Amino acid sequence: MTSSIEKELLNKIDVLHLPGPTPRVEAIRERFISLTPEICVERAQYITESYKETEDQPIHIRRAKALKKILGQMTIFIQPDEIIVGNQCTKPRAAPVFPEFSCKWLEDELDRLEKRTGDVFLISEAKKAALRALFPYWNGKTTNELATALMPQAAKDAQKYGVFTVGNYYFNGVGHISVDYAKVLGKGLNGIIAEARSELAELDMTNPEHLAKITFLNAVIITNQAVIAFAKRFSDLAAGMAEKEADPSRKAELLEIARVCAAVPASPAQTFAEALQSFWFIQLVLQIESNGHSISPMRFDQYLFPYLLRDKDLGIEKAQELLDLLFIKFNEINKVRDEGSTKAFGGYPMFQNLIVGGVDREGEDATNPLSYMCLQATANTRLYQPSISIRVHSETPRALYEKAAEVTRLGLGMPAYYNDRFIIPGLLSRGLTREDARDYGIIGCVEPQVGGKTEGWHDAAFFNIAKVLELTLNNGVDPLSGERLGPKTGDLTTFATYDALMAAYRKQMEYSVKLLVVSDNAVDVAHGQRAPLPFLSSLVDDCIAKGKSLQEGGAHYNFTGPQGVGVANVADSLAALRKLVYEDKAVSLAELKAALASDFAGVEGESLRQMLVNRAPKYGNDEPYADEIAHEGALIYCKEVEKYANPRGGRFQPGLYPVSANVPLGTVVGATPDGRKAGTPLADGVSPVSGMDHSGPTASVKSVTKLDHVIASNGTLLNMKFHPSALKDGQGISNLIAVTETLFNGGGTHIQYNVISKDTLTDAQMHPDNYRGLVVRVAGYSAFFTSLDRSIQDDIISRTEQMF
């Protein structure tokens, strides 16, 4: 509920006409856009040195001392005109290396990093040599190697041939977390240290059950002290720079930076600037420690707003500039992934999701002036991070909705819109308290969780639903490789009825999901044993109280969330089979099998393909026939996933979204009965197949509402693309809101919009140097269009361009 002080501030701020970017913001933005990502070797060097020094010590202490060494010795700098300070690497937008998770893939790819078609990284020969000298130490010691050893061969084969992939987390950190930022701002890290010491005082070293807890809590203290010392390094640097600074204005800024960094995050923040700087140090160090992406600020407008209220002498212009500068800093964080993962995570994404609006823990509207300012910061900086989102409920102020739509119209693919009306019930169904469910934010792409309490391992795998259908049609054999990947359930010609086909689909799904669970759990165990994260864990309930890291089950809530990909392809394929084969008998099973095997070759094959495309019902047009099949096909996957438990004492929960994995996963699926050609991309998220949603945007979203979004509590993703002319005026804004509300009232949980013309994207593909700053929505994130692999660019271009 809005307090009288908040109302007073709200009355002073014209939230629909907030300050635009200052010259400082524009200059720093342009400087960032000019950067080409590089590889930084410092972190790899320091952690290797530290691990060699601590081989006889417990893993929690080894991890803590490694972070201390990195933060104490890494290069730090303050860029011209910066106010919010703190760097991840020796240069902005450079990426560190995390050999403890995996390094064999990087060793193999070092000479290709500059030659990639997407996510290019510069690296000198000297840096390559330095890394090659370090990598042998890590042989047999990485999380990747342990996870591989724990997996049965059938699970590894399923991954090899594209049934699913645990992908990035197999090679790198998990991330997908939001810590208790409010606790840090309110207590400071000294408060966290005091909490750990208090727990330590209650433990008895003679109790064998307490030994591991004592080790973990000591690691918490070491890491928190290391972060305080890290901030002090910046304080000293700023003070030293101020002594040499001739410009009085900049000298004063540097002295203020020195004061702020001496105060936070060690102590509670007092001003808005201190709160922003404290937040940034935490956000930064979490990335340095963990190698995870999707480390998300979540409900930033809720825990930062009290400091804006308190800072009565800070004008709105200065407050907005500070916020804009922080938003630019988000983009400096980077990560190097294996080349295969860049096909599923193209565009250097870090998925730092920041969400505004929604209800509070009591169920009242939580909108405040900072909600609007965050949207304005996205408009002012026009970059791809943070990935800004908005929570919508029945009492969302129209002004906030319109502000969000105005930002959408800019063509950045942001904000994404989330539906309190159905996400909250979905979280309640997974065991969250009502207050916690109301307090959810979004991690990464579209995954809901309550911040500071959850280890959700969202995005735990990409599961290829279309591949499972292909196995169903081929008696469990992968037609591309000839390998048996599933049980014998009969091939396409043996299914006398549609019900028999669906029974086989269920059996194949059951078998493949089991292999997925085994694989995810193997990776989970490996991270717990070899890469616990004491600093991250110290900022999430109930790790300190349990004396246990997140990776070992210390969090209050624990989930594993794999997502299904290819919902629309399976829906349209099953609809074609049911309608054209079993009901109309327009094509025989044998004819269809032959056409699929040949990829619709020849005149007859193409004629059959056109029949499948044009005569069968299609999901995305508000047609009950296809939509009900989509519901069933996805639900079979979801129900299978939710049967299982993870090693941290939590449960699996399904999601339906692809990031951009629909493109690479499509390459391992042959021709499908919806008329899709072999190797082409699968449908994006829960969106219809590109070009098959020919009845307009309202019909498309009505089809999406037919899916069970509550059971898919790990998140669902709907992309929609509009031509800019569709949103050129106030009526266009109203129409956009109406489409969103149609989805949300019907039960959908998420939608995001690309507002850009096909002509612009095609020209950017042909003339990338003219579009270095062009940001587009890829999947659950935005990225520079020109940094994407061409296959992902083509997929974005091919999406249906809607008009009202």
C-alpha cells in the first residue's frame, strides 16, 4: 500500500516524463558500444594458484580462500566519468575464465574464439599460452568431469543425439539466483559476518555433525571479509586518483566515490548512491565467484526505493542519472561459453533480470516512483542489460502499463510482461507460502522464484519435445544417427489408432525424462561436491542457519527446472496426424513415413508437405482442435517432470521456453508431420510456428492460454513481433495492452514484444557496422542483433510480423 511519503514523492515526479539521458550517460554508453569482448586470464591464474596452495584443506575453505585471492589481487580501475565503480575483468566487457567448472572445451576452442559467427572474443597468443599452461592442473578436478562420471551411458547418448542437453551448466556455473539484496543494504556485510559468528558460537567441534557446518561458516566469514576489502581497494584507488585530479568537479566525485566505497557494502547504506554502489559490489562479486548467469536483481524497485525516499536532498535528475549509470554497468559483465552453447545463448547474454511493479507480500499494489525510473533507465541507456520486466495484476496502475508500453515501442524487446494472476498460484502449488509467492521475481529469461530464499536451478536443461515425437514415430530409434535412444514402442506404420500413437508418445516421454533427471542430478551433485559458493550462499536463507551451502541444499526452497522446447511443432504434427491420417484418411501412414524419411523430396513429397501445412489445423489461430492437442502434448511432458526429486531436498518443476535453443535443437530433428523440413528451427517457446499464426495477435494469444501455465511453474515464454507502425500512436499502445490483457486474463503468464521491421533486421544483417547498437529480443532476453549467430538472426527475422 502506498504510504503518505511515497504519495508525496510520487506527486513531485512526473513519472511519464522522467529525465532523459545526460551527456555523461550518453558518452559512457557510446564508449561501451565501441568495445569488443576479450578474454581475461587473471581469475584463472589466481584461482589456480590458490587451489595449489590449499590442496589439503576442505572444499569450502578452498573456495573461500580462492575468492579472497582473486578479489585481493585482480586488476581494478575506475573509468572516466564513472560514479558507480567496480569491474569484473581487466577491461570492461571482457570475460574471465573459470577452469574449476571445465576447461577442456575452452582449450579446444581457443584458436576459434575470434573466428566464431556469433559471440566473438578477442584473445592474444600470450593469453592462450598462459591458459594452456594452467589447464593441465585441472585435469580430473572439474565439476564437468565429475558430472560426466556420474551419468549412465544412456543419458550421455540422449544428450549426444539431441533428446536434451544440460548444456551450459555441464560446463559452467549454475547461477539462476537472486540473493537478499535488501538484507545487505540494511545490515551490511558486517551484519552477515556477525550472523555467521553467532551461529558458530552455538556449534560444538566435538559433534561430528557440526564439523562441516563450522567449515562452511568460516568460509562465509572469509568471503564476506574479502568483499569488504575489495570495496576498500576501490576506496583507496579513488582517493589516490583524487589527489592527482586537476578538475575540481571530478576531484569531488572521486572523493565521494572513496567515501562511499569505504562505507559499503561493509555497513548499511544510508543514501541512494550508497545503496546503488553496495548493490553493485554484491552483483559483481557474485559473478566473479560463481560463473553462473541469470544472477538477477529481481524486485529492485522494492528494496532500493526506501533509499530514494530517505535521500531528500537528491534531485530527480541526479537520481535518474545514477540509476542510468548503474544500468550501463550491468552490460560490462560477460561470460565465455562453449561454441555450441552460443547457438542457444547467442548475444553475450547474462540474463540479469530486473522486475518492477506487481503486488507486495500483503497483496497490495507495489508500484512506486522507482518502478517508472527503472523503465526510464532502460529507455535512456538503450542496452540489453538489465533484462527489465514488469509484473502485472488487476490493480496495476494504467500509468505504469503505459510507461512500459512506451518502452516496448522503442524496439528493445523490453520490458517483458508477467502475470501475477497465474504465476502466484503456480508458485503456491509448489509449496511456497502465500507471502513468498506474492514476492516473486523473475530469474534469467522467464523463471519465477522468491528472491533470497531459493536455489531454483532454473533452465536446468533444454528438453527436445519434438525429438521425443520423432522417436515415437521411429520405434525409439533416432533416424538421423541410427542409434536406439528410446524403448521399442512401434513405428509410425504400426499405430492403428491415434490413441495408440499417443500411448507410445507417453512411453517415450517417460523414458527420456528419466534420463534427463539422472543427468541433471549428476550435475547438481558435482557442483555441490566441487564448487560450493560460500559468499553466494551467505546471502540466501537458510544457509547460515543450516550451516550448509546452496549447492548442498542450504536454501529455504529448492527446485530443478528443465524446460521443454518445440511445443507448437508437436501440437501441429499431432494435429496433422489425427486429422489427415486417422480422421480424413487423406494420407496413409506408409506414405507419411516415406515422406518424412526423404525430407519431403520430389514433387510428391512437396505436395504432401503442402497438404500438411495448409490442410491441417494449426496451433496459434484460436482453433480448439489444434489448441487442445497442444495442451495435451505439453502436459504429458510437464506431468512427467514434476514426478522427480533433486539431491538438494527439492522437486523438479517444468518450464516451456527455449532461450534460443529452438534453433540448434531443430538441427537434430528430421522432417516432422507438421510439414517442417529437417534441420530447421523448432518453434520458439510457447509461440506458434512462424507463419502458421495467420489469424492475428489476439487469436495467437488465445491459443497460448489453452496451455496449462500453472503446472509449467518454471516459466513459459511467448514472443510476438510487431511492425513499428502498429504502435505509432496512443491507439497502438492501447492495442498492445489489450493483447497482453487477453493473454493474462485467459491464463497466460508471460509475453514479450519485438517492435521492429523485417526490413531493418535484414539490412542490419547485411550491413552490421551500421547497426552496432541495435538491440532486439532474442528469446527471454535481449541482445545486440549484430552479435548473434546468423542462424539466430534468421530465426528472429522469420517470426510472424503482426499488425492490429
